[in-house]
Amino acid sequence: MTKKRVIGLLIIVVLITNTITFGLTNLMSIKFKNKAYIPRMEYDRLRSVYNQFSKVIALEKYIDENYLRDVDEEKLLEGQLRGLVQSLGDPYSAYMTEDEFNSLMEQTSGVFAGVGIVVTPGEDNLITVVSPIEGTPGERAGIRSGDKIISVNGKEFVGENMDEAVKVMKGEPHTQVILTIMRKNKNGANEVFDLEITREIIRLITVKSNIIDDDIGYINITSFDNLTYKDFKTELDKLGRKGIKGLIIDLRNNPGGLLDVTAQIADELLGEGDIVYTETKNGEREYLKSKKSMVTYPIVLLVNEGSASASEILAGAIKDHNRGTLVGTTTFGKGVVQRIKDLGDGTGLKLTISEYFTPNGINIHGIGIEPDIVVELPEDVMEIGVENLSQDTQLKRAIDEIKLKIK
């Protein structure tokens, strides 16, 4: 442990010691003046904090002096902070490094610089392309769903260090990156080749619309980021000008996103009333409400087990207001809300601070929302939406239902 780090921790311990002394003095004063019993809760809490910091200093010193390898103090501190939040046992709360925090901010902004592909660690521990984003350099270069990215700029990566690969793929606009792709050919053999791609500013498209059978509007929302409401309103108005009589909103596999953006979209659909309310551990409630103005089309909402968080807020509001019919399978069941805190040095904290309730006071955490009409998707159907309408049994049922409402 460096001298600077030791001094820093010692200063903290001294400050805590002084606080304990000051706190005890004040409590004694309270007893003397008011002849009351001394409350020990605050004193015990401060004493516990003091003991914990003393233990941290001793443990770090022992590691520094005795661990076989060199100690990276930045990683040691990062591990302490990460472990502090992980000890909550909450999968939705996390300490984020500078890279992780920036990545989250990019995700919610809907804009970043890169090649424009969605990737995931494959079962073979290779970085696998889920899909190229429409209209991006990745799509124009010919990247396909299922492609494996085995190296970036000549450096090999696998699924377990995919985040590092993504960081290299991102970069300044108008700069080049070389991806080495492995793809199966028609004979089932693996072909390996390089693609040189010029990075661009990528604008994530989270809303798409179509017309089905001349008078049914279809809007697919894939997530709720900063730009989603604006795009939703644009597509909704476009469908209205084309004379639609009913509306299908597809929230399948939508993992959620920003609560306020979800509320803006709900405001277009519900009429006056509650959209959702949140409640903290202290019982403090905050209500999000919609106004009177709304579109009057009959609505069918498509959901599945991949519809989570903000998607469930919209689905719950539609269901509780009897504003539309839910078709599909039971949603994921995430009924808690996180707050993002910038820690001022580039790192961040994501912390669960409240749970939310549908307008009827239902918390769906760990339960999900059961649709009005349950329709299972066949296991062999890999693509959903209007592009695969012939096999998408859930969408076909939604179309049948909206036609009944239109008549």
C-alpha cells in the first residue's frame, strides 16, 4: 500500500474517531440538560464504522506486504467498491468503472460511434453477432447474424472478454477498424476473412412501424432510450395520416430503459389517470400521470418473457386502464427502479431505490404480467415481427384480435 493511500485512510479513521467523540459528547450533553437516557444507536453505528475502516487498513497492509504477486492498488480499490454494492445481493445495483459508466450513458442516449452491430457471448465462448443495425457501416460491410468475431485489429478476443472487444470496435468517426470474421459457408465449413470498416456515429433505431392489411398500424419498440419517445410520436403520427383503424404495439424482447420516456409514450395512449407509482423503503410515493388527450385507436399489446421493466410499466398501465388487450406470454417480472449516480471521477453507481406499482396497486416483481390472451411462440421460430408474419403466431393472433375491435 502506498504511503499516500495509507495516509488517506488514516485521515478517514481520525475523522471518524473525532465524530464518535463529538457524537458521544453531544449525547452526554443531551442527558445532562434533559435528564434523559443516552441513546446508544448512533454511537454504536459510528464505532462500527471506525472498526471496519481499521480492518480495511490492516487487511490492505497485510496483502501488500505478503501477497506473492505485485498488487495493483487501483484494482484493489475497485474491487472494494464493487464488492460493497454486490454485497446487497441485488442484481440490478452495481458499481461501474469509467468504461462501464460511459457505456451505460451511451446506451441510454441512443447515440455512439462505432460499426453498428449487436453482439453477445455465444455458447462456444466466441463473440457472436446478434444482428447488424440497419443502415450502419456493419450492415453495409455485409456482417450477418450468426457471424463470429474472432479478432479486432489483429488482437484475438473471446466471449468472456467481449467488453474489451467492443471498446476497441468503438472509436472516433471516420477511423478504420478491422474485424476478423468466421462464418459458415453453404457446406457448413468455417470461412475466415477480414473486413475493414469505417466507424460512424451510430443512431440506434428503437422504433419501427408498418401497415398491416391496409388499416392496422404496427409499432415495434425495442427499448426506451432518450430518443424513443420522439421516434414513437413520429411513427404514430405517420400511421395516423395513413388512416389506420387499430394499433398493435410490439414490446416483445424489450428489456426496458428510461422511466420518464415510457411515461411519455403512455401519455399518448391512456387518457387521464395514473401510469405508475413508485414507493421507497420509507413509504414515499411518486406518481406519474397521463393527461386527457390520447389517440382513440383500439390497441393490442404484444409481450413475452423478454418484456421487462419499462415495458412492463407500459403493459401494466394499458391493462389496468382496460385500454387494450395484452397478447403473448407472461412478462419478465422486474418491478424495481434504479437511480444512476455520477460519482464525479468518471465512475458511477446504479442503485435500486424504489419499487413500482401498476395503477391498480400491483407490484409485479418476480411475478410478471400475465397477458389477457396467452399465445406461445413455437420453439423453432427464430424471427418475429412483420418480416416473419407467416410463422409469428403471436402477431397473427394480435391481428385477429385487433380486427375484432375494429368491426
